[in-house]
Amino acid sequence: MIQRYRASAGIMLTPAVTLIGIFILLPMMLTVWLSFQDWSTQTPFSSASFVGLDNFREIFGASSVGRDFKGALTNTAIYTALSVILILPLSVAFGLMVYQHDVAGGTALRTVLFSTYMVPMIAVALAWSKLYSPSEGPLNQMLGLIGIGPQPFLSSPRSALVSIVLLNVWQQVGYFTVLAIAGLTQIPGSLYEAAKLDGANRFEQFRFITLPLMRRTLLFSAVIAIINAVQVFEPVALITQGGPVGSTNVLTYHIRRVGIERAQGGLGSAMAVMLMLSLIVVVCALFALANRKDQE
């Protein structure tokens, strides 16, 4: 009986495992292999020559390649941190608004919030580029009504990356609001009733009941938000092309420039490997921190 169950399970899993192996594991292994090679994307794989750790030394060196890579890595870290810091509190706040039964229009608000996530990022980037326009953009026009001059949202190195972050938050917050609502539904209502009987106000209920019991949901949301943030590409490619002065040159866009436009496949692969390793380290650190909090 057990053997028949294992055989049927293996048959059902085979298609999924095959697709994962072909489209995920194989490209990852190929990227790791190419990171140790001197290879141009304009030549076949057979022309690659082994150079050991030279690609990694170059991207962390003092040359222009190293400076550009470290700048892109820093921009990616800032973009990711700002996105997570904004998305998580907003998703919890919107989730509470939708979940509370005494708030009118909760269902409509949930639909509106999640609909932003359904809009393709390309369309979002193009729409927000018009909103940020210094001459005809609605944002600058509204600022002009209160006496504030046109703001260089995308043309200033100080504000360009933050402007891209706000675009991402607008598009992503609906999805994470749904996750927050899912976490809220798992909290027993009896806990809130007991807290009310003890005289706890809404802030105390949120601090001592909601937040602790949503820890796992917030951990999952943080991991997904980080993964989504480090993959940002469309807004940068369509709106800023990494500028001004490299202030929005994130790693995914920089890897594309190095690996495809400059045909330096080995260097691009090494940068992709470092991005993957950085993501793994951050996610593992989050899980370790969460487990440590649970043990305490």
C-alpha cells in the first residue's frame, strides 16, 4: 500500500519537479558556473574559459566595475529597506481598516487595494512617470496650488530612488494587505473580548494581542517584500535608466547592462550570484531572528 502511494506521488510530482529543474535549478547552476568563467554573451558557452575568482575580485575591487557594482548594491539595499519599512506598516493599517466590522466600505476598500497589485508594473511605471512630470504632472500641479514650485522627483539624485520606492509601495501594498487580513482572521476574537473586560483600549489590544500573534504573518510578508524589492527592474528601465548620476542604478538593471549590453557574461553572472547570496543571507537572518524571539 505504501509503495503504491509513493509511486503515485512520484508520478504526480514528476511534471512539477521537471519544470522546476529546467526553468529554475538549471539556470541557477548555469549562472554559478558562468560566474567563474570569462565569457561573452555574444559567443557560445563552449568559448568560456575558467578564471576562478577573478570576476568576484573585479566586482569588489577599486576599478570602475567595482565602484559601479557596489553603488548598485547600495541602491538595491536602500530601495529594499525603504520598501519593506513602508509596505509592512501600511499593510497592517489597511488590514485593520478592512477587517474591522465597524468600518463602512471594508469590502470595497479591499477590492480597491488589491486591484493595484493586478496592474502590470510596466503600466504602473508609465502612469507614475506622468504623475511625476515636472511640467504637466498632477503631483506638481497640486503642489503649485499651495505655493510649492515644481519638484524634480525623477531628475534629482536625492529624490529619484525614493520616487521609485513610492511607486513600488503603491503597487504592492494591496497584496500585503490581503496577507495581513489573513493573519488577522487567525486571531481568536475571544482574546479581544477578554482584553476589553480587563479594560484594555484599542492601542493596548493592538500592542499586546494583534502584533505578537501576527509575527509569523509579518515575517512571511517581510520575506516576500524583500524578494520582490530586490527584483525591481521595470520602473528603472522605463523611467530613469539608472539615473540621474546612477542614483537608481539597482543591481537587476546593472546586471542587465553588464551582461547583455556590454556582453560581459562572466561579470554579470558573478553579480547575479552575489545578489542571490545576499538575499539568502538576509532571509536566513530574518528567520533566525524570528526563531530567537519565539524561544524568548
